[in-house]
Amino acid sequence: PAAAMALVRQAYGALLRRSSAFALTVVLGAVLFERAFDQGADAIFEHLNEGVRKGPPPS
């Protein structure tokens, strides 16, 4: 508990105390979340559509 509280205080001081650091943290978090979500959604889509033909329909 004490070590966790110290870690939270250190993270607050480093990432959330100044407005510029807070904004950078929010933007970086959003970019990382978007990449992870996109890769996860693509993996689920590919899994659900295994065996389905890709590409344009034959002429």
C-alpha cells in the first residue's frame, strides 16, 4: 500500500501536475489506445471471417 501510494504520487508529479505534461499524457494515451483497439478489432474481424474470399468479385 505505501509503495503503491508513492508510485501514484510520483506519476502524478511527473505526468499530471503541469498542463503541458497533462496534455501530452492525454494525447499519447489516446494514440496508444487507438492503435491497440484497432489491432484488436482487426484481429477479431479476421478471426470471424476466416475462409471468406477477399478481393473484388470475379467478372
